[in-house]
Amino acid sequence: MPDPAATNKASAARAWVKDFQARAERTPLGQGVISALVIFVVLVGIVWNLPDSPIRAIVVANLQPVANVAGLDQNWGVFAPNPPRQLTYLTVAVTTRSGRELTWRRPASDPVIRHYWVYRWRKLDENLARTDSIRKPFAQWVAGQLTTAADPPARVKITARLVPLVPPGGGKIGPAQDLVLYDEVFNQK
């Protein structure tokens, strides 16, 4: 059960902050301070996005804490200099000891957060296609998700379908490729 004294203190603190904020916004000094902070953060954002130079390196090192708090420390060169040229779609096929064929695909997304959900799963697809060392743990995780102790996995296979993207301005693309990224047969105990 929450402590009533702590709850009252928290409520009082919130009320004080809200009251202080309202009073600060009404006074010329408060408005000046708020305006100065906004201008400072905008200037930090401008400096943060300047091209690389010795001066920028010095200034950025000193502004790092402000940029982190304001969320300006992001790198916007997400796709540069080598943008993705294909989409990767993974399928994990699991065969159980009883002979059942089970298939895992990227989970369906929630319509509200669809883009964020799909993006994270696509990054997993891309990383699995590029990085050998994460394939085995992922395959074993999927096998554990799809099977039971009564009918354990006999084999797990990760297949990637690589679909080329049309380059900017159009052009022809090649056919999709299907690659086996990982194939493991489990010991029959």
C-alpha cells in the first residue's frame, strides 16, 4: 500500500512545479530565460548538424551533454553512403521429431505502431542475413518457440528471400533470390 505521506509530498511537489512554471511564464524575466534556453538549444542543433571541421569537433565535445538531453545526438546519415539495395524476408522452417512442419515468419504488427514494429523486425532480418554468429541462437530460439518438450525440433532451417529494390529514378531489377542462411539437424536422443 502506498505511503500517504509520500503521496502527499509528491502531489505537493508537482503542484509547486506547476505553479512555479506558470509564474515564470508570466514574468518578463521568466519569459527571457525560457526564450534564451530555446535559442540556445536551436543553436546547439545548428552546430550539431554542421559539416565536420576542427572547430565543430571542439564545440561538439563541449555541447555533448546538452545535445544528449535535447535528443540532438542522432546521426542522420542513416543510409549514407551505401543505402540498402534489397529487402530481406526471413522464413524459419522447423521440422519436429514427429514430422510436423512448422513455419515462423515476422510477426504481424499492430496497426497503431506498424512502422516502428516492422522496422525493428526488418532490422533483425537484415542482421541475420549479414551476421553468421547470430543465426544459430536465433534458430534455436525460434525452434523453442514453435515446439514443445513432447515434440521437440528435429531440424531448423533459416531461409532468406532477397528482393531487389528499384533504384532511384526507376530502372530494371533482377529477380528475387532464395538463400539458405542456416540449417541444423538436432541430435535424436
